[in-house]
Amino acid sequence: MKQLILIIFLATIGSIIAGFTLDVPYAEKLIGFGVISLFVIVFPLFSYYRWKDKKLEDYMLTKENLEKMRKREGDARKL
């Protein structure tokens, strides 16, 4: 999955750079397809890859998590 994301990312960046540097009639389409694929394909794949094994509850401000934070803050002040 990591290699797939990297390959698609490099292809989209290459498409954007080629659109800016090449003097062809479809240069604007290269830039457009590169930007669209970056935001529609690469970013969602990257987000899924980074968050797939994480628990959402660990990042929410619940009463238990607030108590843990207060306890850690109190322990840190004692040092």
C-alpha cells in the first residue's frame, strides 16, 4: 500500500510538472488531472493508510481522556 501511494503521488507530481514545463496543447489538462488525482486518489489513500489501525476514541475528548491528561499534567509538575 505504501509503495502504491508513493507511485501514484510521484505520477501526479510528474504530471503537474510536465504540464508546467512542456509546451503542448494539453498542458493544462496534465496539470488538472495531476491536481485532481492528488486530492481525489492520493490524499484519501494516504489518510486511510495512516488511520486504519488507530482507535478514534483515543483522540476524542471524553471524561476518561481528560482525567488521564490531568493526571499526566499533575505528574509532570511534580518532577
